[in-house]
Amino acid sequence: MTNEAASRERKPRADSIRNRERVLEAAKIVFTEGGTEAGLAAVARRAGVGIGTLYRHFPTREALYEAVFRREIEQLGELARHLAAEPDGVRGLRHLMQAIVQSIATKKGMATTLALAAHKPPELMAFTVSRLQEAIGMLLHPAAEAGEVRSDISADDLLRTVVGLCYLQDGPGWQAPAMRLLDVFLDGLRISPGCRQMPRI
């Protein structure tokens, strides 16, 4: 096979991957703004692809929602790995938690449809919780070992806190108060230099 022929065979695959990523990025924006009522045609328009291209990658609405979910979670894991290399563990943890709030903004728009989807929502929830706990732990555990934050708070505690703060908020602009309360919580985790953590009772 010539190089030119091989290139022609590879090009559709590369185009397909790019189109899929464009659809997922567009869907994230459209669903965040319009929730589950946002039409797939709007996603295709924003991605700059035909509706047929969208359906080739995601044959059902639920398949697209789940793909956006999983992509968001994988990206948060990548962010945590990047932040783990930073010297300021608390700052990295704050950055990750703020990114989780932004991700939940997308998920709030899709939660109802996913709950009604026929393809194993519990498995998707288990995947989400496991990956987010792992991502938070990458930053929380080293910070606790370094004496920067309380050691009696787990990754699951922090995940439950951020999810609770987000879902207690509603209406336009809910992210701002959620972020503010999250900052208060994270400040409470920090151990000031020279201060000893109180023993658990």
C-alpha cells in the first residue's frame, strides 16, 4: 500500500475522531445552557456537523448524554493528575473542586434524562463516584500528610460536600453561591502553621 493510499485510509478515522470531540464539546455547552430540553439539532449546529454525523456517533439521546458525562469525569481525572505536581496542595484542591462544580453544571441539565435511561444508570453513577473520589484523593491525601489540611476528612466526605452544595442551589447563577460556600468549607479544612489539629472525640 502506498503512503498516499494509507493516508486516505487514515483520514476518515482522524476526521471521525475530531467530529466526535466537536460533538461532545458542543453538547456540553448546549446541555449546560438548555438542559435536557435542548435539541440534538442544536448540538449538531454548534459542532458544525450534520445531524447524520451526530447520530452515527451517538445513535440515541441517552448515548450522547452518557458520553458527555464520561468525558467530563475523565477530564477531571486528568486535571487532578496535573494539579498533583503543583507545590501548593490546597490551591490545587480548590482548583479541582471548582472544576467539579462546573462539571456538575452540565450534569444538572442532564440528570433527569439519565435517571430515566434504560442502559444501567447505576453503573454510570458508580463510575462517576469512583473516578471523582480517586481524583480528589490525589490532592487531598498528600495535603493531609503534609499537615496542610485536616486528616480526618476523606475524599468521599469532600465529594459529598461539593455535590450537596451544588444541588442545594437552584436557579440562574447558582454556581456563584456554591463556589462561595465551597471556599468557606475548604478554608475550614486548612491547618494554620503552628496550630495542632484537635483530636477526634
